[in-house]
Amino acid sequence: MIFCKRTYILSDFSFKEIENVVKTESFMNYIKSLKKYKSGGYYTFSSLDLKKYLIHKLERNENVEQELFESTN
């Protein structure tokens, strides 16, 4: 997987959290499911595609962590 060196992220999540989400097999399967295949064996995706995936994964994880924290108090 190749990442651009100049990435600008406006988020409450750290770059490392985002990087950990996109460097997964699950993310690759999501990109493949978009069916934006290009000749040469690679796939493309838009910033909106990425945003949707990150919101789904990061906010879901944050909600789960919050629920776990609340249930232990």
C-alpha cells in the first residue's frame, strides 16, 4: 500500500489512529468493493470514500470504548 507523503487531515483522531485503520485488510476489501479498478492492477477511491470508511470505523470504535468506560464506572 502506498501513501502520499503530503497528507493533510483535519480530525480529532491522530494520524496514527487513521493510519492503523487504513493499513488493514478490511480497508483493502472496502476499496475493492467500490469497483473503481484501473488497468495496471490498482484501485482508486475518493476522499469521500475514505471519509465514510473512517467515520464508520473510528467513530464506532470510539463509541465502543466510551461504552466500555461507562460500564466500568
